[in-house]
Amino acid sequence: MNWAHSLPRHHQVVDYYQYLAQQEPNRMKLEQYGETNERRPLFHGLYFHRIQHGQFGGN
């Protein structure tokens, strides 16, 4: 079996992280920083522990 067949597709990963950011807006920050050469969005995300959140400019 080829392991690559079990990997999620780009849009599935993006959808998952966008879902997490919507569910925990006070704990997760997701920002688009660019696009691939195929015009797919590139994101970086931070998921904060409740105690750490205030240290990084969160509410």
C-alpha cells in the first residue's frame, strides 16, 4: 500500500485548521502568509494555552 494515498489533501488540512480557529477564537490564531504557485493559501497558526494567551497579545 502506498502511504501517500492516506495523506489528507491540502484543502482538507486548511478546512480543519479554519474550523479549529472558529471553535476557539480566543485560543487559536490563524493567518494567511502567502500562496503556493497553484494559488493555494498558506497559513501559519498558533494555538495558545489559556495561561499563555495573554502573553502574546490576546484577550
